[in-house]
Amino acid sequence: MNIEKYILAVVTTNPKRVPSGASVFVCENKEEMDYYATNLEAILDGIAHAITDEVYIIVKH
């Protein structure tokens, strides 16, 4: 199975801004959010995109 063009994960400091249906990682601050996004990029072989200052999405292109 090959997963492409999907949101693999969401990393946020504000869970109220994230819809259900994705794997969500809630962080305490911006530094922790950056750490999770960077590591999830490598683990999931995806790309992190900053949607807002509070939300990153990890996608597979």
C-alpha cells in the first residue's frame, strides 16, 4: 500500500483548531511543536507544513 497526498499527522499547541480524523500531537509550546514536526517528517517520510503559528501538518506528496 502506498500512501500519497494525505495528511499523515497534525502537530499543534491548540487542539481546538484541529479537526478530528487525523493523528494529532498536542504540544506545550512552539519549541516542542517544532521538535515533533521535524521528527515526524523523518519517521513518516513526509514534509511538515506550517499552516498557522499553532498548527503543522505532516503530508506525503
